[in-house]
Amino acid sequence: MNNPTPRMTSSARNISLGVAGFAAAAVASFLIFQTPGEDCGKERALIGGPFKLVDQNGKIRTDQSFRGRHMLVFFGYTHCPDFCPTSLQAVSNTLDALGSDARRVRAVFITFDPERDTVARMKQYHAAFHKDIVMLTGDVKAAKAAAKAYRIYYAKQKPKADGSYSVDHSTYTYLMNREGCYVRHFRHNTPPKVMAKEIRKAF
């Protein structure tokens, strides 16, 4: 199984050479493998790990909360103008395409912008997508730890005069198995029917 290398976005503009250089260095971190473990068995990409966050209803959720189901995990932020809403819509359509098999999957959206993505904000944002998607936020330290565990690239851009800002970030959606181990990733433009087919193969 090939490891994913990060596909970087700029949310509205091309990535600067400096960011691109950082991204090149980040590729190395994706090419690390963990040795066979008690939970994940044979070698798997070193993606995923423990987290403790809060969902859109204010309930504490950890990585253990999702054991027993496959997970579709996507990182982003609610002020994202393009990739995040389209990816979440694709995940929503994938759950619909799975039909009754959707009960075997838990889709999880994790923010790396918790300063703005409060529980109230996440609950409001959640209303636009599939009801079974869980949206997670937390304090800055907890959100950063979750992103690090999943080897997520993101870089906050310089704020505008009004204080608003964008965040450059990778755009993969990760499929994890029932034990929380990496199975595969999907690119941003993967059709929902293809995602559903590949998820069923992992059951």
C-alpha cells in the first residue's frame, strides 16, 4: 500500500515558494512506517492516533469513541471557502451512497482552527451536511495534537486588515479501520460512488 504524500492547497491563491519548500520537507514525515503493533498488526502508514476533542453538541469524544466502526476523517476549518465544504459534501454523498452500510462508518471532521471554530460554530456548520457526520473542536493544543497524529499539513496565513485569515492545508480524507488504523486515503476529487465502493472493500 502506498503512503499518501500531501496535496497542498492555497484556499484562494497559489502557494508561495516558502510554503512549497515546507511542504516538500513534510513529505518525509509521510514516508515513515510504524513497526507491527498490537492493534494495527502489519506495517501501516503512520497516520492516526489518540485525540481528545469536543463534538458539535459539546460532548467529549476521543479516538476510542469511534472504535468498532470504520472512520472517514477529514481535517479543515469552517471558514474555508472551497475545499472543506466540497469535501464534506462528498463525504455526505458517500454516506448516502453506502445506504444501510453507512451505519458501519463514522465520518469525522476535525478543525485545526479552534480559535474560530467553537462548539456553537461547529453546530451551525454541521447543519449544512449529513446528520451523521461528527464535527470536532477543542483547545488549540488538543486540535494541534490531533492534526499532528494524522500528519496534516496546515499553515495559517497572514491576517487581513479586518482580522480574517485563511489556512493553507492538505485535503485528503482518510479511511481508518475499526481499530483506528490507517487503511487508505481519498483525494479531494474522488467521486462519492468510488469512495463508497472502496469503503465496502475494507469491511
